[in-house]
Amino acid sequence: MQRVVSGSLGGRKLLSLPRSVTDVRPSSARVRSAIFDRLQHEVVGARVLDLFAGSGALSIEAISRGAARAVLVEQQRELARFLPGQIDALGLGGRCEVVHDDARRYLRRPATKPAFDLILVDPPYSALDLYAEVLTLLVGQSWLAPEGVIVVEYEKHRGARPAIAVPEQLHCEAVRDHGQTALEFLRLRDPS
């Protein structure tokens, strides 16, 4: 049973995923803590885009720590049906929007304005090819606010981080390892 780590919903239980859902790996409490402890005050008032939303744990943690609003994009139909119940159980219905769509297709449409302050990229670990494509779409379509941050979560292989192609418009501000999970914090380069 997963719980919200901290913030206004700290300690609240998340609903268990439906048994019919497979290939979902919710971010651990340790990883969620690492992300939001690093970002701290940047999360307050932030607009969040959670691609590959899965259980919704990352978005819910962001809202609990003060984010204003979150859009959760999830491709699996069963999860897209589950997420509104997860959100309603925590009283977050007015602050979260669930979009049933493939993340790449979603990102190919015109970006919403204002852009997102925090973008969470956590696809299935086996889909390494998705990272480069999603990051390219995020930058090319201007989904990220100028001062915003993209957090990428992926699995290390035999203790080593896989090479993920990052568009030249982004720079890696920090990398954090948590067991077999790695996090990268990416920001837009200063155009000057």
C-alpha cells in the first residue's frame, strides 16, 4: 500500500491499482521524496504535467506539496479509468485532469498556455527509446516554462545509467541515484 509522503496529504493512502493492470511500477516513496525534497519551494503554485501517469503517485505528491494543478496523461485505458477515482478519494478533483492518450500523441498537439513548470517523465523502464522522443517534443512544442524543470526517472542497468539522448536546448542540472533508479533534473539552457 502506497502513501503520500509529505505535504497536506502526507500519510494518506493511495488506492491499490486494479489487478488487471500490468507493467506499472509506481515511483517509490524514496524516489518521490528525492524529487520533491530537491525541488522544494519550486513546486508551490506549479503547473504539473505527468506523462505516463500510471498510479498518479507523482502528481498527487506534487499537489500535496503545493502544486496548483496537474495534468495526468495515461495511455492504458484501465489506468485512465482508475485515476479519477484515485484523485477523488483524496479530494483533488478540481486540481487534476486525467487525459487518456499516448504521451507522444498528446505532445504533438499545440502546447497549452501557460506552459508547465514541472514535467514528470517516467515511462515504462523497458522503453528507453521513448525518452529522447518525448524530450524532443517537450522542447520543440514549448511545453516547458522558461524557468521550469523536467524530471526524468529511469532504471539503471547493472548499476550503470543508460545513455539517454537529451536535446541540446536542455541541460542536466543534477543526477541522483536511488538504488537501481536514477533521476535527472533537466532545464532549458539560457538562450544568451
